[in-house]
Amino acid sequence: MLHSAARKPEYNGGPTRFAVPDDKVPFSVAWPEYAPTEYTAAVVAAQPVWADDPGKVAEINFNELDGKVNRVSFEGKYGIDTGTKLPLNPKGRTGMVGRGLLGRFGPNHAADPIVTRWKTLENGQRVLEVVLIKRKDTGDWAIPGGMVDPGEEVSVTLKREFGEEALNTVEADASAKEALEAQVDELFKNGAEVFKGYVDDPRNTDNAWMETVAMNFHDESGDVFGRFALAAGDDAGAVAWVTVSDDLKLYASHTDFVRKVAAMRGAPLK
């Protein structure tokens, strides 16, 4: 399937992308007229710890574990531009080169915990609920995920991001944080993989793109989730249990992930 969010003309906080029609998306299709917009956000260009140094691109080992930074794509081996020596998006052209809002050239690995439970309505019907956050940057509702730190196991990222964004462990005092983390540990003992691969994300460029591992952590009885209160933190403007329905519209590919979970759990969509 062709990526579409990665080709949206408007880029959050940045310039407009060069328009890429469907038939020109693959890099294998010759397109001499292609003139992508070049953009790397100021926050990325300032070289925080989570961003690459563009002056050291020649030293980066793409398509492999580069020190502690994982440069391997779930999509297989990606190409390298012979001129710029920069990696090429495995899903094709996006109308933008540089890194945009992403820190790493090549794959930027994330982890998305999809936390669900059943809710019984007054008529006795069960509906599936999922924990969602409202992103501060775009205002979209989304799964409370985040980036995998260099050298970090995905399982650790999943727990950390859920704790920070949905339980606000960042602002909790030491004893409260310890209690919350213990609850998250119990909650995340058993998970089912929902998706692993490229994410059609509006931040993607020709040289930098999002990939994720999405896991479902489901409370069949409701006993586990009933013991903690949601509290928005970190990058979340709000957090809530939301009923999974046909008209649910979420950030990037998150709608697809939640729909897959609903199918896994046999949840009715209305």
C-alpha cells in the first residue's frame, strides 16, 4: 500500500512538500523533474542527544546496529542515495528530504502500547475501550507511544511510554512513581504483537521515517485496570478510555492498529 500521510502537503511547523503523485512514489520510477523540499526542523538541527549529527553521516553504519542505535529496518535492507549518501525511504518518495521533525536518518524506531479493556453497557453488551492520549503537537488522539532509546529493549519502551504519557509518572513523587511502575509491570506481563514495520507518519521524509512495534495489553476481566487512574503527562494534553468504534480517527497509522486489536478481541464496531 502506498503511503499517504507521509505525502500530505502541509508539514507540521515546516514548509509545504513537493507534490508526489501515486505513480511517482517508487524510487525505481525515473523522475528527473523531482524537486523535493529540503527541511530539517530547528529543534532537530540543534543536535539534541536523540538526533544525528549531519556532519558525521559518513560515519553512520546504515542497515545495521550502529553502536547502540538500531539502523536496521523492519522492511528489510533500504537503499542509500549515491549522491548524498543518505538512506532512502523504503516506501518511496515523500516530497521532502532532510529529517523534518525526526532525529535519525533512516528508521526512527518507536513502540506503541495499545491498552484495552471491556466495558459492559446497561443493555449487557460489551464494548472495547482503549487508552488514548491527545497529542499536544497536533491535537490528534493517539496511542500513548514513543521513541525507543538507543540500546533500550522495546518491552522497556512500551512500559515507560505508557507510564509517562497515560499515568504521568514523570511528575509523580518517588513513592507514587514506584507504585505506578509496579502496576504497569503487572499490566504489561502479557502482550500480543499487533504490528511491526513502517508507519505512514506525517513526519516522514525521503531520508527519515517512522517504524514501530505495536503491542496489545488487554485486561479481560477489568481487575487490573480498575486499580489505577489515568493522568495525562509528558507529551499528552489529555488521556482517556475511549470506546473503539467505526468512526474512530487517530494519528498516523494508529486507527489501523486499534482496528486490528478490535478484530483480535472480537469486538463489535459501531
